[in-house]
Amino acid sequence: MIGRLAGRIDYRGSDHVLIDVKGVGYIVYVSERTLAALPRVGEAAALYTELLVREDLLQLFGFTTLTEKEWHRLLIGVQGIGAKASMAILG
């Protein structure tokens, strides 16, 4: 599992960032609140991450604190709440 990423922000989307970690770019999905707290493109950032593994999909979700990450894990354990819904609730 990828538990934390630290690197430079290369791109900011509406629900994700691209973080360059020593030449490897990771797309990390974040809540609106986390996105607002992150620095601008070109600046250093660090996120705690949760890797979602599905049959046809690998997605990283990023959080500024371990507490937020734990809330995400609790929320996705509730029937009917997926990772994207959890991010909306946390956001």
C-alpha cells in the first residue's frame, strides 16, 4: 500500500492533483477541503494516501491528516458509501 506521498504538485484538477515524486507522477483524488489546503502548482506537498484496488481500477485518495484518512476508511465501510461519496462527505 502507498501510505504517504511527498513531492511537487504538477497539476491541480477539480477533484485531484498530480504529484511528482522523484520523476513519477501520481494522480491523487482529494476532497474540496483538501484541495483548497494544498499549495499551488510547482510547490511541495505531502498527503497521506489510501489505495483503492478494484478488478479494473487502481485509485489513490489523499488526505492532509491521518484523522481524515481514518474517517474515510470508516465511511467506505458503510454499505452504499463508496470512495467518491466519502470524499464528498469529508469535503
